Amino acid sequence: MKTTLKSILLCATTVALMLSAMAQTSQSINQRKENQQDRIGQGVKSGQLTAGETSHLEKQESAINKEEHAMRTQDNGHLTKQDRKTLHRQQNQESRRIYRDKHNPQARVSSSAKG
């Protein structure tokens, strides 16, 4: 009887940990999207990003979001381990693009110089 109870508790704990990990992964993907949007917005506000750079970054963000939506549609609203790996790789690439664009020597129009 004790062995059965231990097995049930172990199984329940494992399931709880798996559900928590899945929720955190989804949260981290969404949190990263939000953080990267904030970084783009800050770059626009500070004048670190040109209009062209901003447009390109926004298009890239949109493409990642569309791909995530397609992935979720294929698997009844869920992301597979490979889907999450792909999205993280794409978000890493986008993060590097944001940094590179914000720190390059492109000529910018300061917000105070605008009409």
C-alpha cells in the first residue's frame, strides 16, 4: 500500500512539474516578445533606430509571431519541444538584430529635429 501511495505521489509531482515547465516556456516566449517590442519602442523613442530599421525589425517580429501561430494551430494550441527550440533561435536572432541596429552608426533624425 505504501509503495502505491509513493508511486501516485511521485506521478502527481512529475505531472505538476511538467505542467509548470510548459507554462513557463510559453510565458518566456511571450515575455521575450514583449521585451523585444519594448526594446524596439525604446530605440524609436531615443532616436537609436531609423524608420527603415524599425520597419524591418517590426516585419521580422511579425513573421515570428505568424510562425508561432501556425505552429500552435498544427498542434491544437500547443508548441512542441522543437517548435519552442525554433522560436527561441529566431528570438535570439531578432534580439541580435535589435542590438546591432540600435548600436550601428546609421544617421538618425533626432526627435527634437523633427518638425
